[in-house]
Amino acid sequence: MSHPKKRNLSAEDKNRTLGGTLYLVATPIGNLSDLSPRAQKVLSEVDFIAAEDTRNSGQLLAYFGISKPMVSYYEHNKRERGEIIAERLEAGESCALVTDAGTPAISDPGEDLVVLCAERGIPVTSVPGACAAVTALTLSALPTGRFVFEGFLSTDKSERRERLSELAEEPRTMIFYEAPHKLRATLSDLIRTFGAERRVTLCREITKLNEEILRMTLGGAADHFAETEPKGEFVLIVAGTERNKRHEEYPADPCEHVAALMQQGLGRMDALKAAARARGVSKSELYRMLHERTNTDAPANGGE
């Protein structure tokens, strides 16, 4: 098993761009002034840049007067291209990984490149900067002490609803990404799982000229965007379940609990999972409880 190479750097060396190192460079999510001086330095000094979209990144580099060789690295070529990048790093070259906007490796194929470098003992360091999830969270006016990042929900309906059912009793603040053309459907799914009164903050076009922060309920958001066409990329910050209500809201009877969740739109298995999680038991244990309850309630020998 390989181990990361250790380097003892003095304070003066901290900002040196070193060969054989992958740099995760955060880029602006809207306002170009958010690209830090250190990020500009690294982008100017690395041997090459791996970009999600070389055209978009080329425009960013041109704005700052930076000219560097670029290679594309995105979801559909990450396996093959990742190997090539790793080989160049092992040969002593330095590389900056950038995404179209924000921090690489967050809801992004850069995650796989970091794993590959870690497996090969290739040094990886981060040049921090903008991140839409954290920026939206700070603007949400919802609890920020504990949160869970969900990114983009699956486009597969069954996978999407199963994932949301797992979050039905989540007490932490939840962060979702969504594209404008899918926002209305996502709000509908969130209401089905969390209820129309759950608080949400919708952040649109963060740091851009048309930045908009909407703080309301899920039901209010659905009503608003039924009349207003969603535009721009959205970050949704959804409040978690209030701890003092978690056990008050569901019925004491497990059958009624599952039935109530199914009435909200969850399928039987998803309702079983959500109810089991809320009650602190395994799905198989809850299924056994329901089975025993059904057998107990059934008339014996077809009697009254």
C-alpha cells in the first residue's frame, strides 16, 4: 500500500507551486472577483490545468491573463483521463483541477481523481474558495451547526423517492442542488416527504447580479414558482425535523405510522424504511411487528 509523500515546508515555502502535486482550485460561482490571489498564482504556475469544460475555464483564464495547457476531465472521461493525469503527476508535473464553478470534488468527478491520487501516494492540496452549498447555507437563516449535503437528487423517480424517504426524519439542515427546469418537480417531491409547512431557503444565482434569496415554506415555494418561471441554478436549504416533534408527529401504532406515510405518497417499502428509522428499529423488526399485528387482528378460522 502506498503512502502520501511527506514534505517539510518552511513558512516561506507554503505558497510555492510544487511538481508532482494535484491542486484543487476553487473558481468563482458567479462573481469573478472571488478568485483569490493564491488561486491565480497556482493557475499561473502549474504545468497544466484539468478542467470540466475547457471552453468555460479558458474564458476565466483569459480574463485574468493566464495561458496554460488544458486537458478536459469530466464525468464521461474521468476513468481514462484520470489515469493519464495521474501518470503525468507521477512524472513530476503539477496540475490544477478546476470545475465550471465552485470547489472541485464537491458533487463533481474530481472526487474520483482525488481517490486515485490518494491510492498512488500523489500529494493533493486544496486552494479554497467559493462553494455554492456553504455559501447558501450561510444565507439561509436556518440552523448551520449540523447539516447534510445531498447535492443533486437522482433523476430516476424510484431512486429519488427512496433517497428522500431516508431523509424523512433527518434532524439536520439539508442542502440540495437543482436545475431550474427540474425545480417544480423537486419541490413537489420535497412536499410529499417533508410536508408543505417545512421551512426552506432557495438561493438563486448566488454572487451574481440577479442573486435572489427566498425564505419560505415548501408549500409557499411551490405556489411562488407555479406562477414564476424558475431561472438560474438553485441551492435549496431545507430545515430538518424538529427533535421535539419527531415522536409527537407519528402515531404510536406502527401500522398507522406506515399507513400515514403511504398517504403522504411514499410506497410501502419506502414507508417501512422511514417509519423504522423514526422509531429506532430495523426495517425487518418493523416488518415483523406489522406481520404479528396483522395476524393478531385477523379473524380466526374465518369467524366474526
